[in-house]
Amino acid sequence: MAEVRVRFAPAPTGFMHVGNLHTALFNWLFARSQGGKFILRIEDTDELRFTPEAVQVIYDGLRWLGLDWDEGPDIGGPCAPYVQSERLAGYQETVQQLLDEGKAYECFCTPEELEERRELMRARGLPPRYDGRCGELDEAERQKFRDEGRASCIRFRVKQTGTTVINDLIQGEVAYENSLIADGIIQKTSGFPTYHLACVLDDEAMGITHVIRAVEHLPNTQLHLQLQEALGIQPPQYAHLPLVLGPDRTKLSKRHSAVSVVEYAEMGYLPEAMFNFLALLGWSPGDEQEVLSREEIIKRFSLEACSSSPSVFDLQKAEWLNGEYIAALAPEELAQRVLPFLVEAGLFEAEPSEKRMIWLGQVCNLMKERIKLLTTFTTWARYFFTDDYEYEDRAREKWLSREDTPDKLDMLADRLDALESWNVDSVEAAVRGLAEELEVGAGQVIHPCRAAVTGTTIGPSLFHLLEVLAQGDVVARLRRTAALGRAGQLRPRKHA
Ligand code: GLU
């Protein structure tokens, strides 16, 4: 088989939707699983035009997910240029060829005239579409319109009889009645090609073997196939990916969650978790396994295993997966990943020493099983980084507002202050020793201590977390909390 060549062909809207990234991922997976090429092409024929910023957004989104391209605007390649606005001459030449062969014609209808006629069709209960009027003009009539200074676009004459059959690798065989489509515009009045023409020509020029794109483009394929036939182009294979829906089964949009890739990065998703999550939208490895590495996904990926039915973007599942990936990271690696979030929150220095990074790794080791999003480090784990943390209501209610707590905390502070070595064992012995002396269960010291030192009632093993904090800080926190408790300042706020 010839080398697989696929492309991701976004418009530079300045925005990278998760739906776009999903399409990019499936193309990339197919290329990598087949040892083929993944090509990046910028489709800026909507007069959006290539701007460095808008294209950067595309690069950043792909890079964040780790999707590298083999040919593209920035790195070039044998089919350069990879930006459609730089290929205009070729499109215009083809349009001229189609005009010469009578397969396309100039259309002089104004937007107002078109709308008026559509209105009439609607009134008659017909589907509103172009009626082919300018296809009937003779040269004299066309010249008259030109002399009037009317602008013209170019329409492709579609077949009016029979059906166009698409043998889609994911959707199966889909047949469209030719009588249902109108003569499509291939060149706008501005002289720019439409998406349809540019896409068909570029797929051919770039040797694309498989067009993998969102199912919304399936109806366009009817026109694309007809264009290819008129131009004597061998069509690529088509594979239309199923829709990605929000949890309420409507098209994924801002109402459901963030839709821009950047927002997921900012929310604390790991790119490898998002990669895994997006791969499972519309593809399945065929068993129950859900946590799959990049390499495994590449190895097991196939278009045959893609589903034609819509998949649901379930944010809870994304969070769960992210938590699995966080838990599996080596603590030093996790430390690197959370650092930017901590710096942003003002909880850590931007250029920490090696020693501080090792310390951060210890914190990560304690928290990694409990965190689903990197951003949560700045909230749940805040007490590791600052004395300025909140005493939660539950901690106040259960422990900190109790009358006997301040004395216990002060006693514990004295014992911990006196320790000559600060480690899990010495801390544990001190805590348990106090409980014995007071003749209470260990929990009666452990829980108030946690509430005082972290402001919460849950978290990692107390002795391990105390070990990670500095002895002096722990002692000071215990004393401060005891004083606040005595002053009646740690009553639950909701009852205050
Ligand atoms: N520029 C089109 C889009 O972003 C590409 C569609 C295609 O892959 O053919 O939807």
C-alpha cells in the first residue's frame, strides 16, 4: 500500500476547539499507527487570512497534546506552501479550466436576489437552494451583467440525476441524491476559492490518502466527489468521525464546559490524560481498558475500531483519568508540572533551588493520589506552602471549637518543639505519647492537630505531612490555633 498521508486542516480562527484537537488527534494516530505522514495545512480561504497569532494558537494546541507534524507551514515539505492563501493562483487556474470546459459558470445573482428567491421556495414548501439560473445564461447575457458592473462568483455545475455514494471508512456507505444539491460556489466574488475547491485541490496536490474529519463534513463530501470526478482526480478515502456531544447529548459547546484547549491546560489537565481521554471519544481498544499510554493507543488504533455513533464528552471521566495520570507520575515530575500553578498562585518562587524542588517532590508524593487536577494543589494543598490557610467549617465544628482543644494543641506544641530530630517516627511517638498521657485515643490528638496545622479534616497521613513541614512552623501553627480557639475565633462560621 502507498504511504499513508493524512492532514489536519484547521481554519485560523484564533481558537482551538477541543473538537478540532480531537480531529487532529485521530489523524495523527492514524498516521503514526500506519507509519505515514501527518500534515498540517492552514485553511484560510474564508478571508480570515493567516495571522501569526491565529496560527500560533493552532501550533500551541497541537504541541500541548504532543502531536508533531511532518509537513506544515513552519517546517515546509515537498508540497509547500501549506497555507491556502499562498496557493491562490493554482485554484484560479482550475476554476478557469472548469469554466472553459463548461463545468462551471459565472453567477451574477446578488445576495438580495438569492434571498428573495429562497423566500419564495420556502413559501412553496421547497428546500431553499440555488435554482441554477445563471447556468442558463448565454455569453451576451453574461456580458451585459459584466457591463453593469455586477460582481460574479463561480459555481460548479453539479449532476442533477442519480446518487453520489460515499464509501466512508467509519460511517459506512452513505448515498446522497444528486437532485438535492445545488450548484456549489467554488470561487467567491472576492476571487478567493471556497473551502470545497481548495480542499479538494490541496488534498490532491498533497497526496492525501485518507481524509479524516468531523462528520459535519459528510454532506460536503458529495460535492467534493463530484468535483474530483469533473477534474479527473482519484478521491482519497474518507473517514468521518462521529460527533462529540456534551453530557446532555447536544453538540459540545461552551454551555457544557470549556471548549478551548488552552482552558483545559489552565484547569490543570495533563496533556497525556487529555490525549487518552480524547482518543476514547469515538474509538475503543476493544476491551475495558481505559488508561492507555500513547504508545499503546498508537499500537492498537485503527479506523475500523472507530464508532459511527456520537460520543459524549464526560468531564467527570476526564477528571478521573487525569487523577490516574497524576497518581502515576514520579513525584519529581509532578513537582515540575505543578510548579507553574503554584508560582501563579503566589505560593512558590519561580526559580526554586534544587533543594526546594526535592521538597516539593515530597509534597507531591503525599498528595498525588488525592488530586485530580493540578490546580487543586493550590487549594487543597495550600497549607504546605503558606501559614495563611483557612480553617474549614468542618474542622472548626468537629475539633477547633471544642473547649479542650487549645490545651491539647499547646501541650503538643511543647512536645514537638522539644524534639531533637524531626521525622515520621519522632513525630508519631510525640503525638501518641501525649494521647497516652491524657488517657485518650490517639485520634483525639491526631485530629485536632491536623485541623490546626492544615485547617482541614482530611488529607494524607498526619505524621508524614508533619515531617514535610518545618518543625518551627508546625509548633507555631499549633500555638496560633490554640490562641485563636481560646479567643473564641474558631467557631463554625456558618453558625456565627
Ligand atoms: N477547514 C475545515 C475545517 O476546519 C477542514 C475540513 C476538512 O478537514 O476537510 O472544518
